[in-house]
Amino acid sequence: MNDDLIPPRLRDDCFAMPQGVEWVPVSDALARLRAALGPIEDTQTLHPTSALGAVLARDAVGQRSNPPRPNSAVDGYGFAHAATGDGVQELPLVQGVAAAGRPFDGTVPAGNAVRILTGAILPKGVDTVVLEEDCAANATHVAFDGPAKFRANARAAGEDMKAGEIAVRAGQRLRAPDLALLSALNIAEVTVFRPLRVGVLSTGDEIIATAGQPAEPHQIYDANRPMLLGLVQGWGYTPVDLGHVRDDPDEIAARLDSAAVDVILTTGGASAGDEDHVSRLLRDRGTLSSWRIALKPGRPLALALWDGVLVIGMPGNPVAALVCAAIFARPSLSLMAGAGWCEPLAMHVPAAFSKQKKPGRREFLRARLVDGAVEVFASEGSGRISSISWADGLVELPDEACDISPGMLVRYLPYAALGIF
Ligand SMILES: Nc1nc2c(c(=O)[nH]1)N[C@H]1C(S)=C(S)[C@@H](COP(=O)(O)OP(=O)(O)OC[C@H]3O[C@@H](n4cnc5c(N)ncnc54)[C@H](O)[C@@H]3O)O[C@H]1N2
Ligand code: MOO
């Protein structure tokens, strides 16, 4: 036996801390990112119909009130309330109809009524409308059982929004319902941040860039790049395919240097092994801020700046890459895109599984909701790519130890709450 070869006790635990190594808690890494990042500065002016998914850089201000004039909320009969009272009211009908798009030009004399349809501007002399279902009418008169409520079924001008009010605030990512409001208020221009450009790079000598190409047994098809490009697109940014590079620091550096993007997501080479060039490169030639996160899966995550560009160096295992993207990349990109830091909308649902978890790291399990309870994938292996396709979300277990049994409430993050569709 060699005296200088004294191994530590066998633990087979990736999370057993090597001497002198500190794991960065998830919340610390998130806080560092949040403090270090800011929105991109470039903006552009678009017609709202071209701005779905874009992030407003300035408040959008209404150019018109909604509704622009007082109008009727129902089909019925309109009149001046002051000339009516209790009991059966029989009012002569003026000639003509007030309809949406065909306003009634004249004045309705007090004590008279006019046929009015939903959306029609209230004619002069009308402040109250009775539903047609509550009326009896013939060609010349309408009757209803009073008293009618003053201003019943009448919508006031600007009761929804007034011209000059802020319709949608800066920082809002424009969704289809926002486009409805912008259009209704005659907002024909919005100032938005230009789309964030997010580069995706895969590293690894074993990687074959695209399915369909021939592969030797020692080679594997790139699962991470298509996933990450898809996530980026789903989050509303411009995915930039930086392709695949071998485990060669100079090649990786050259690819990082030539990427004309705002952020770079890499996978592979993040841990400490001999071939793990990405983390070493980021440490030696970039500014590495966090590395080795107390997280499973996704522990060897590297957060760094490369010539001022944020690089999120994620582990190669596809499950770990998905978790790191959802937990770290998503809020970071949202902040850079101008939409602010975002927390996923979690649900607390009963577990349909048992699990004992050690303290000291946060864990994400691939999960899905079945009949109101959350199931988890049978294996926790982070190379089990089928698990992330099987799942509809992730269960987040806290940094502390926990002992979960069926029926206990756990924190469930549906894929939809992470922007994964
Ligand atoms: N002795 C130790 N070994 C490992 C540890 C450890 O603590 N001690 N940590 C493990 C954990 S956890 C992870 S996660 C991985 C992370 O490794 P890297 O980020 O350096 O990634 P690679 O070694 O390059 O790859 C890991 C795994 O993933 C496959 N891979 C890589 N890229 C892709 C891709 N684009 N598509 C599909 N699959 C990919 C790769 O072939 C490896 O199987 O390290 C553990 N090891
Ligand atoms: O973090 Mo590795 O995080 O298990 O796949």
C-alpha cells in the first residue's frame, strides 16, 4: 500500500462537501443575480398589433375614453328618469332607433321613450334604460312597472378608463387582453424593449448537434439545445442557436466571443471534472460569481459575466439543465427584458408520494398533478430525459430536511407557471 494514497471514507454522495467547498444556497444565487442584472436599454416603437409578447418600456396612455360617450348596456327603451315614477309607466315612443354605430340624432322629450340597442350612445334626453324583457311595447308606446332605477343600464363616458389615464404600465409584457385595451383606447404606438437575444450553446465531445445525423455508440444527440431554444422562444425572447462546440477552451471562448447576444446559456462542462472546461474558462477568463449551488438537480451551475454578457453555465444532464433554466434563467431573462424579476405562481397540493430529504439543498422533483394530488417520477436520475417529458411540473422541496408522506401539502410549480408549454 502507498502511504500517500489515503482516500476519504466512501460516501457516494455528490452533495457531501469537499474540504473547503461552500455550496451557495439557491436563494443567495437568485439574490445575486437579481442585484447584478438590469434591463437592456434599447427600445423600439411599434403598432400594438405587432407588439404581442413585447415588454412595454413606457406607460401606454389612453388617447380616448372607454366608452367614449355614455351608452346603453342593453337592448331596451331609454327615457329621462325624472319624468317617471312608481307603478305602471306608459310612455309614447319617439320615431327612430338608437343603435350602436347609428346614433339617434334628435332629442327625446321628457315623458317619452326611444327604442335603444346595446352599445348605442344615449340620445339627448335619455339617462335611463329599461330592459326590453321588462317592457310591453307596441308601435307607438312602451310600458314598464316603475320605479326604474336612475341611470339603470346606462354606461357613463369614461367609466372604464378616461383619456389620459395610464392604460398599461411599463414593464408589462403585452398579452392578448392588453391588446384589446390598447386598441379600444386608440393607442396606435407603444414603446417596447427590443426583444432579448438569448444564445444557446451546447458543449461536449460526445454531442452530436442534430438528430438525424449518424452517431457512434459513444456519441449522444444534443437534447439540451432544442429544449433551451424552445424555452427561450416560449418565454418571448429571440433564441439564437450558437450550436455545439467540443470540450476545448479556446473553441468555447471563441464561440462566446463571437455571439452577438444579451445572454448566453451553455450546457455541459459545468462541474469540476477534468473535462469541465466551461466552469474553468468562466473562472479564468470571465467573472464567475456563483458556482456549486445547493440544488438538486443542477448543482454545478456557473453564473458569470463574459465581457459583460451574462453566461448561465448549466450542467449537461438535461433534467438539471431544465431545472436551472426554469429557476435561474427565467427570472434573470425577465429582468433583463424589462419585465422585472418573476416568481413562479406555485400551488400547494397534496403529495401522492413519500420522500425523505436531507437538509442543506433545495430539490426539484419531476411531477404531475393527477386527481388533485401530485405524483413524482419513479427515478430521480438527472439523465432520465423521459421524466421531463412525462412531467407537467416540478415539486419544490425546501432547503431544510423534510419527511413527506402521502396527503401532505407540497409546493408544486406547474410547467405553465414556469412558462413551459
Ligand atoms: N465525481 C463527480 N462527478 C459528477 C458530479 C460530482 O459531484 N462528482 N456531479 C454530477 C452532476 S450532479 C452533474 S449535473 C454532472 C454535471 O456535469 P457537467 O455539467 O460537467 O456536464 P457533462 O459532464 O458535460 O455532462 C453530464 C451528462 O450530461 C450529458 N449531456 C451533456 N450535454 C448534453 C446535451 N446537450 N444533451 C444531452 N445530454 C447531455 C453528458 O453526456 C453527461 O452524461 O456531473 C456529474 N458528475
Ligand atoms: O445536478 Mo446533477 O444536478 O444531479 O444532475
